[in-house]
Amino acid sequence: MNKELFAVAGNPIIHSKSPIIFNSIFKKENYDGRYTRILCESSREIIELQKILNIKGLNITSPFKKSILPYLDKISPIAKKIGSVNTILQKNNELIGFNTDVIGVQNSFRYYNIPVKKKQILIIGAGGAGKAAAFAVKEMGGSVSIVNRTFAKAQEIANLLEIDVYRIENLPELVQNSDIIISCLLPNVDIIQKKWLSKDTIIFDANYKSSSLIEKAETIGCQIIKGIDWLIFQAIPAIKMFTGLEANYNQVEKYLAENQLKNKDIISLIGFMGTGKSSISRLLSEKLKMSLVSLDYLIAKNEGISISEIFKNRGEKYFRTLESKFLSENIERDNFIDCGGGIVLKKENLLLLQKALNVWLVSKNETSINRIKQSSRPLLKKDNPEKIAQELFKYRIPYYAEIADLIFFNEGKNIAEISESLYAEIH
């Protein structure tokens, strides 16, 4: 297996539908690639993981669109102008940053044949999405204003793009006098009153799901552009950039309608030896109130001897057969599966694990080696265990990637911190 790896990185990230889009396109076009999610706590972590896993392309979402900039070798003119990157391509050993959010906004308006030129457009929210939206509609000839709870952030964007800026206290008047409102607020942020809206107002909401603004706009009869439109139109150029593959709106919309995000009633931890799977499984399963199933424990208990002795006396093939058996018997609702490092090597296990939300723990190879007792790891009981571990990990990367729904970088954190981060994301 030698799949190219792609991912979307952010915090939070488990809600992202980007993997549905990319993996559906890959399947249709028989493209040998896999797209997953990265839960990270800094832009530095994103770049470290990119290098460790040789990720060919990345999409970047909140809150890293700006902080990722210093880590890139080149930045496209648009991304540099607005100081925000949402797409990174690895090419010729360089990381090149782009912003497809801009074209995502512009093509959303074009798709619905909504004229923007000379329209009064209000941007609410001064994050990376708000900045991209403001730049996009200004380029289309709109008369743009921006407002944000923190005035200084809105002022910064207004100065950069030479647009008007107002304080949040002016919101009622701004909404009533705008032809188009682009909201880049969280779905639960409710600051626009229904009485301010007119049925002639066009509402563009960056959220995938319904929001209080969308609900109000629908009751009035406003024309609405949803966040899913923005998602689709920013993804299409990224697909082309990463793979050369063509995609269209109707095709991608169909994939999103046919495929849902995974349930979280079965969870598995996968990853190489020494990444902390067993310790994290114990804490995290308890937090999530799920039954912990440790496959290595069940196998050792069933055989009456240690895993190391099973490998030595009965062989790896015998162990892998037992591993598949116990996985098959325990891949049930409300079970938290602590998997061995090599479970991904058998096709039947990959098929079984598709039922679970699979969290892939990744550490630097030297960190993993330092964490483990090599005497208890049968596959490392040879000369130069560090080299063997590096080769094993490199070989297994595409197998882990094949089923990983979420990647977490377990480096420089203790078990409690990791468990808390994963709990917050999953719960």
C-alpha cells in the first residue's frame, strides 16, 4: 500500500466534512490517496506531522490560518495579501500556501447568479473567514463594511483591505442598510434580531449546519447561501491543486448528501508502538463512559502467556489471527478498542475498524523508542532496533492512514493532557 496522504488541520476538527469530499473523489477516480483530519494545538505541530507523515496536501482551518504563515516556504499573492492560508501544497520539497476561501466565496455568488458589484455588503466576524470573504466581495466590486465584537480586529482588516469598519453597537443600522450579509460567526452566536432583516436581504452564512441567523432568514423568505456552498467551492480548487482531478458542485454536493459523519459509539485508538495507546485508552474510555477492550490483554489472557512469548513460541501469524478474532468479537456499540500497533496490516481488520471512529496517535520515532521496553517488543529484538522501528513505522503509515478519522500528535504532552484534549474533541 502506497497511498498519498492529505488532511485538514484545525481545532476543533472532528466536525469537518472535507474527508467526505476528497475520499469520495478519490474513490470515483481510482486515485491512490487518503484524506483525514488532524487535531492539533499549534501550527508547529501541523508542520511536524506533515514532515513525519509526508503529507502531500493540507487544508488549514480555524484557528491556524494566520499562524501557519511563518512555517511556509512560499505564499501565493492572494494569501499573502490577506495574511491567511487555508491550503498548503507540498511541491519539490517546499510548502506552498494558498487561499481557496476567496474563490469559494466568489463562486458561491456566481453559482446562484447573485450580482455583487455595487451592492452594500456587511461582513460580520473578523477571523480568517471574514477576511477572505471581505477580500472576495471587494474584488467583485462590492461596497464592503466589516463589524466585529473586538473592534481592533475589524479595524486591522479594514486597514488592510481599505474597507469601512464599524463598532458592534452599529449592527442594527448596518444590517438594515445592507443588501448582502456574510456571517462568519459561530452557529450559536445570536446577535442579529429578526426585525432587522428584510426579505430582500441576501444571507451568506459560513456555517455548515443551521444557525440562528439562517433560521430567522428562512422564516422571512431571504435568499440564503449556506456554508456548505462555501465548503464545496473552496474544496474544488484544492482538489485540482493536490491531485490534478476535476470536480464540480453537483458531484460534490451529492457525495455530501450520501455520506454522513461517523457516529462515536465505537472508538478505537490505533498507532505505532510507544505512542501511549494503552494508557490513553484507560483514561479516555473512562471519561467517555465506554467499555474498554484491550486486544493485547484479551489475547494474553486467552493464551495464558505474554504477547512476547506468543510471538516467540507461536509466531506472529498466530498472534495476528487471534487479534482479528478478538477484534471481530468486540467491535460493538459503546466499546472503546485499544488496538495493537500492527492491527492495520490485515485487510479484514481494516474492514472491521471502518465501523469505529479511529483515532491515530502519532509520535516521533525516537520518542516512541524511548518510551518502550524493547525487551517486551518482539519485532524489535534484533540488532539496531531504532532502524527497524523507523522502517516498520514508515511501512505502516498508509495502513494507519487508510482508516484514521482523526490524527493526534502525541509529543510533549502527558497522558492526562492528551486524554482531556481528545475527550473535548470527541465528546
